[in-house]
Amino acid sequence: MSKLFTPYNLSGLALKNRVVMAPMTRTRTMNDVPDEVVALYYAQRASASLLITEGMPVSEEGRGYLYTPGIYNDEHVQGWRKVTQAVHAKGGRIFAQLWHVGRMSHVSLQPGHIAPVSAGTVQAVNTTVFALTESGEPGPVVPSQPRALETHEVKRITADFVHSARLAMEAGFDGVEIMAANGFIFDQFLSSELNTRTDEYGGSVENRQRFLLETIDAVAEAVGNSHVAVRLSPFGRIYDLAPYEGEEQTWSAITDALGQRELAYVHLY
């Protein structure tokens, strides 16, 4: 406890103490653009040295919950700038969590009400997301059947993360955290149970981790590796994730790969 409230240098970012607020999905942003209430929420918690925001979809396609604020257009930048200014005024630092849910979505949340996307076509049936029910009311619903991404679409999602990272830095964030945990899109590619692809993003451990590592590298090149973090949940079972063959080897390989990249931090959950 003696060090908890002492300053810390995080990859060149001066933190006033060693207390961090982990990301929490709030589903309180009705029109997907942060407002003064969101800014107040984060500013009230800025006594922690580092805040990590709720997950921000990097595109309309990446959304899996109603009322989650995005980071993919200029309106989002203007809204989040109010948040970062409020946090910085209180002496805090703040990272934006960049998020694509993959199969953990529902057609009511997708542009054009089309199927959500994933590494493959395995539906998450033993869990729910917060979307529109059959009656049109907000509530828990089973995620829709996903479709498998085409190879060029995988690369497009990497580009979406890069775009959102640049917008986050423009909005005044101190860095970005790539959400690669909790059964969302990167977890779906890592799992040999969910990822049955035969292209460069499926099959071997090297191929299944390619999407995540390419995205990390592309974002780091765009905004600087000291401004990039990643969140992982090794051996996680949330959101209908199941054990898979080669799981230990997969996480060992990712650990080795991340050890070669000088990121701001790796967040394990």
C-alpha cells in the first residue's frame, strides 16, 4: 500500500498515483455521442491516475450494445473532447478503449439490420446482448447468427481501428486500449473452435493471432506504440467462449509476440 499513491511513469506518461479505473460498459449514451453528463461521470473519477473508458465501437458494425458511445466520426471527437478536457482539468489521464464486438451483436444494432460478423459462423447462443427485443423495446436478446468475414474485410476492420485511434488522439486522449478480451472479435479469431477459416487468418496459431497483431502494429504505427495498450482475457469463458485445442500454445505465442512490442501496457482480465 505504501506505493499505491506515489507517482508512476507509464511509458513516458506521468501518473499522479498507481490507481487505475478499468473500463465499464455503461449503455447510457442515448445518441452514441458523449455529452456533458458523460464528461461529468469521468471527471468525478479522475482522482484515479488513469481512467480507461467504456468500450467505444470503431464502426457501426462493431456495436454490440445499445447506447454505447462511438469513436468513428467528427461528432464523436467533439463529444469525447469534452470528456478528456474535464479529466485533464482534474489532473487525471485517460485512455480510450477501442472495441469491435464481432459476433456479440444483434441484427437490430447492425447497419441495414444485416448479420453481425465474426471469424466464422458459430453463433453465441448461451449469452445475451443489450439490443432491441422483438417488441422493439430495449432488453437482453440472444446474439444473431454471424457471417464469416471475407479476407479483405478483416483488413478493413484493422483500418477501422487505426482510424478510431487517430480520432481518439485528436479528441485529446492520452492513449488507446485495444479491446481483445472477453469473447469479442479478436478472441473469436484466436479460438480454433470459432475460427475455422482456411485463409491467412485461420488454422495455425500464427494465422489465428495475425489479425490482432496486425491491428496492434498498425495502430502503433499511426499513433505511437507508447500510446497503445491491449486488453486480453487468457482462458476466458465469458460470452459463450469454450476451451479449444491449442489454447495454451495460443496464449504463449501471443505473450511472446507482445513481449517484442513496446506497448504502454498489457491489461489482463
